Amino acid sequence: MSGGTLQSAITSQLGCQSKCAELAGCVAYEWAKINNVNNQCFTFTISTIPTNYVPGIDHYICTGCTWTLYTDKQMSGGTLQSAITSQLGCQSKCAELAGCVAYEWAKINNVNNQCFTFTISTIPTNYVSGIDHYICTGCTWTLYTDKQMSGGTLQSAITSQLGCQSKCAELAGCVAYEWAKINNVNNQCFTFTISTIPTNYVSGIDHYICTGCTWTLYTDKQMSGGTLQSAITSQLGCQSKCAELAGCVAYEWAKINNVNNQCFTFTISTIPTNYVSGIDHYICTGSDCTWLAYPGYQAFGGYGVPNINSLQACQTYCRNNRPCVAIEWTGSVSDVRCFLFNTTSLPTTTGVSGVDHYICAPRDCSWTAYNNSQRFNGVQVQNAVTVDQCKAACTSTQNCKAIDFNRNSNTCYWFTTSDPPTQMNVADIDHYIYKCGGSSK
């Protein structure tokens, strides 16, 4: 892709990825590994899908989203989406549009609500009261095929790769998992609290690392045991530093007096309990992937895309080119190995060697609120004092399906049932049920 910025100090593909994560507005990077001699890294602020074929050059686009909010900030150059009537609708619209990496929701007077979408992720600087600007930051699961890491925890009850992924999403601190599919007999799931890239080659073992984050904020809370990053001078820089470091799942930004600003990174995701004014603690609660795999299944009528050289690139291409909702990846060494489909129907032809079918099934999760309602016999969460913290504690707790939050005492309780609340018209208490894809998680 033309128009990238050369990062001459970078010497590896992963270093190039980390550099993009550091740079404000970077949403793509290119690693030119021609002859393993003229290795070069280029970063981009646009997520347009490249079409120019050049052997030896790989282009990576960030396709997962953690939405970073810039309150009361406006950016020019957006596209008005006049049919959109809500902020979440605006976010969904951006997720649908190829190349959209940011959106703006103008809620002025709650009358002239308007949605604008953007293909650039430049941080806005123009202050306008009532306008919120959201930028997509973060990515998804990175696959390391036939690579094994030691030190994982065996999850003996798990029987599938997607189940292993879901298990990792449930466990506090889990940032990677491994699915051993040797002989399709001894299938095993291992979870990890470190995100070190595996180097040990073992056929039949796939290692997945979560490279995206939803950062949950704990205001005025401090955790001991962090590592000081003395070169960091901003909160966003601290977040980027954590994203770079293997195993980092939390960071702390001390903004005391705006003088002794300090950044600390952590390899544990324990919720902090120590109150210290001016210190903010952020925990990465992860993101999940959405592809359902059907090995040996084949459909017909797909659209072939040339010059796609990996399964992940094929999936990325589909996600950025709606209405594509499924792909097929062939093991043949031909010009066209990636095929796109606009239907999620399961193929009827099975047992086809070298062809795998994947369906994109977005994990559509949402909270349903029951105001002034509650249940009984919940488990209290000691360190969640806001609704967002209470929700984050639930989504990171296995079997949690609902919460109660008391707005007066700032107390949080979680529940293992998604049944409706049992008591109505209760002052200051709201009940929330968490559901994904129409059913509780």
C-alpha cells in the first residue's frame, strides 16, 4: 500500500506491530521481508484494503475494536449517517462499513442527534460540548500455528477450540490459550496468564494470544507490585507500553499534582482496593474472536479473492467487506485460496480434504437494565464501586449472568442466574442481565 510512513529503526514484524500500537492514529502496518535483507516497516493511518500484489510484503490491518472515547471533542471530515438514531447504532454502523475506524455522536440538546463515521483515527482536538468522538483501538486473537508454550493450565473439561477460547475469556488474567488437536483424539485446552510468543514447534498444537483489550478503569485505586516505566510521559503512552510488554494485563497512571506523573505496568489483573487520590488503575479484560470453523465442509457460489496468502488475511478481508459473513480456505497452492460468502448457512458437502469453511458469528453481547429492581442472595463484589466496574467484574467471572448495583451505597452483587428480578420498585437499586447472542453467557 502506498502512503505509509517508514519506521527505519524497526527490525522485526512484531516490532512493526508494536510500533503501530504506540503511534496515535495508526490502524495498519506493512512488513516488507523481501529476501530477508531489505526488511522494512511502514505504518498507516488508513485501513483501506491493499490491492497491489507484491511478493514478500505483508499488510496488516487492525480489525478488532476497543472504542476509546474523547468526550466533547469534534473532528471534521466525517460522513453523516442520517438514518442512525442512537450512539450504539452509530457504533454498529461504523463496524459495518469497510475502512471505518472512528465515529462521532452529536447529542446536542438531545434533539439534533447525529452520527458521523470516519476512515481516519486521528485524535480530535476541537472542543465542542455535547459531541463525543470514538476511535477504534485494539485487535483480536493472533494465531501461532504448530507452536507450543510451556506453563499453561490444563482445562480438562473443555472439548473444543472455541470452548477453550471462551474459557480464557472467562478467566481473570487469561491472555492466551493453546488448543492441542493431536490425532483428533487427545484434544486438550491450556490457558495462560502470559502473552509471550511461543517458539517451540509442535505439529498439531495452535497457540492463540489475545492482542486486544477493553480497559476497565478503577479511579483513585492503587495496586502494589507494578513495574515503573520511567520513560513514559502520558496515560495513553502507558497503555501502549502495556500492550507492548509480554504478559502485561494492567497498568497504573499516577497523575498526582500533574508533576509526578508515573506509569506502572502489571502482569496480574487483580482488582485494586487501596484508595489513593490521583492514581488510576486500568485492567485489560480482553476481546474475543468470532469465527466458527467447519473443517472439511465446502459450499458453492463463493467469490474468489486472489493474492490472499493466509487464513487470517482471508478472514480480515471478509470482515472488512460486508455483506461477507463466511469464508472458505483451501490448502491448494493456487492463486485463489480464499472464497467469500454472503450467507451463514452451513454447507451440505462434507469430508472434503483441504477445504475448511468458517462462519463469522459475532459475539453480540449486551446488558438489559431493570431499573429500581433487585434479586436476593447475590455475591458481593468488594471492590466494584461503579456500574461499569460491577459489569466488568461480572464479565470476567465464570458463570456470572447478572448483577445488582446500589446507586446509593455504590455496592455490587453478582448472580449465576439470568432470571428476571424478583422485587420491583426498589429505590436506588438496578438489576442488569448480561446476554450474548440472545442467550445468557
